[in-house]
Amino acid sequence: DAGVTQSPTHLIKTRGQQVTLRCSPKSGHDTVSWYQQALGQGPQFIFQYYEEEERQRGNFPDRFSGHQFPNYSSELNVNALLLGDSALYLCASSPELRSSSGANVLTFGAGSRLTVL
Amino acid sequence: KQEVTQIPAALSVPEGENLVLNCSFTDSAIYNLQWFRQDPGKGLTSLLLIQSSQREQTSGRLNASLDKSSGRSTLYIAASQPGDSATYLCAVKEGNTPLVFGKGTRLSVIA
């Protein structure tokens, strides 16, 4: 059973460029969340997609955008890259929360390491 | 706003020692708390999840406890091994809000 897969694993961009990161969720999961993890920090929530719509968003500028496809896979796009965007970008999937118990568990991918020069 | 703090930031122990990692959170109204392991440059692996109604969870040499009223959790690792060397992250969940993570504790187990 494949877990969450992310591509590319590593990439280098220069300031001002645009980047697209991709994520395929775990089989049976329909909700995808994206996190940014700077060096030495905990992951910070960017946004979450469900039913092809952005459902929640963290404190990130509009340069960060995303998309979810009918097969539940997702993309994270970052425009006008800044040096501070260098980080590990983590994708996590989960089944849709169908109760208020909060018991759904996220499954994380290995991440995409972005370096902005 | 929920904040999660992990102490210590880094820890180095000789192989075989038992150790405790600490996590504290500011808002006790959580649904669950989760401990993750992260190897350098890698993604997160879930170790233990404790529901708000539970006091502890165990998996092999790992035991996690939760004291929701005081806003604290501990991760106990028994008989540490060099393979346990990694960063350990604590994260809490409130309702439908996203997971809130601490900065992690970087553990080194020396052979």
C-alpha cells in the first residue's frame, strides 16, 4: 500500500521564479494538507484541500496557492520565490473527518526540499 | 492561539539510557496529541497518538502520557539505541483546526 508520495524530492530555484510541488495521497484518503518546515522549526500549516476546494488556510501570502484534482492528488504552487521560501514542504493526507472526535490521523509524505538562491 | 513548546531542544545520551522528552501546550481544549519522529531531511513518521480522553499510549519501547488539564505530554523512550537518533515532534489538534507542532527535540544516542 503506497503511502503519500511527493515530487520532486529536491529542487533548486532562483528568486522570482515559480515552483510547483506535487502530492499523491494515501489510498483511501481524500483530504490533503500542505505544511512548510523551515530548518530547525516545526511544520507550519499552509492550507488544506477537500473536494477540490481550499477548506482551510494558514498564515501564508497569496503567492502560495494550490489545487486538488478529482483523483485527490494535489499541487502546491509558489510564485515570486523569496530566499525565505527555502524549506521542506510536506504533504499530508487523511480521510475526511466525519465526526467531531478529531480522531483522523494524518499520513505524511517524505517532503520536497526547496532551495531558493 | 495554541502554542506548543518542546524541551529540551536537543539531547545527547549514551546507549541504553531511559529518557523523557517533554511537550507543553497552552490551550488544554485539544482533541488529541501526536508524537512524530523525523529523520534528517525526511518526512514525519507517526509514533503515538493520544486521544483527549486517554492518559497514555504505548508502542514497544515508547510510552507517551497526556495530562490535558496541565497542558503537558511526555514521551518516554526505554533502553535507548543509536537507531533512535532523530528529531521528535509533538503536535496537538483542536477540533477541525490544523495540527500545531512544536519545534522538536533533536535526540542523539551515542553508542
